[in-house]
Amino acid sequence: MKPLAYALACSVGLSVGPAIAQVQGVMLDAPVPIPAFTLADQADQTFSATDLADHWTLVMFGYNSCPDVCPFTLGNLEAAIAETALRVRPDNVPRVVFISVDPARDADTVTDYALFFHPDFRGVTGARVQIDALIEATDSFYRLMPPDPSGYYEVQHSSAVSVIGPDGQLRAKLQPPFDPGATAEFLARLQINYRREFGQ
């Protein structure tokens, strides 16, 4: 898998008490097309590449029983989306999609898991080949670890959030932890750059 080429790394510092909160946002040097894929939620409603068209989408990979990264990042995203809604038009507020890389355990609960963090978040999963196509296109990573004697296994996965533009192409990556306000500013600037690119 070839690493993506990145052009601009933005680290925006905000004072929050004694600590410094920031967003690690990286805009891609060139957009990366997202291949055709078909996933589904627990009610068998499909989610495919056509669902990425004409709006911004934030995609993260994980699994429902993740003890730390997934719940923390989804909570981060809930706050970031609220902040972004204050800075962009309602139709430009990104949609959040959580993709489980552990369909064997999560297919029946992935929707409920995503909805726990926000009523508009979508949770989907699907066949391994479909998941892997998106993993490769977004330069992401996961690995199912060997099961223990009881059959339980852990999952290693990348934590970055992929930012997909209205043209259905990967435009940026966000690396948690990130400050909601700074992340909102990054996403707003990304949208401005996108409109300039298309002369809008």
C-alpha cells in the first residue's frame, strides 16, 4: 500500500487552561478517489459510494468493543460537528459514518453503537473485501489479533478520521485527539479551499 501524499499539515493551538488543545489536520496534496463499495447497517440499509456524493463525510474505522480509541474519537466528533454547525451552512455540516472492521461481532449492533454518540451518526459494516477496499483507499489499517483460549480477540486499527468531499474523494485526514473548535475551523477552511477549486 502506497502512503498518501500530504501537502499541508495544520496544527492549530488553542489555550484551554494550562493545556494546549489542537487539531492535527492534514490536507491531501491530491484527492484520492474512493472505489465502489457496498456496506450496510444492522437493518440491512445499504451504504455505498453513491451515499458520499454531494456532501461532506467523516469516516472512521473501528469496532464496537473498542475500549478507548473508538468511544473517545466518536465523542470528539460529536463535539466537533456541533462546532462545525456554527461555522458552515447546514447542508455543509459533515455526516459521520462509523465503519466496523469486525463484522462478525458487530453486524447486529453497529447502528446502535454509532447512534449512542449522536442521533445522526451512521454505523455500518459488511463483507471483508468491501471493508478492505475502503481501508486501502483511505490509507488506513486494521488487524484482527489471534483469539485467546476463550475465543475472544482484540482488534488493532488506525485512529485517523478520513474527510471525504462532495465529489466522493478523500480530501483530508484528522488525527485524534483534536479540539472541537480547532477541528471545526480546519473543516471550514477545507470547504473554502474546495469551493475555490471548483470555482464556486
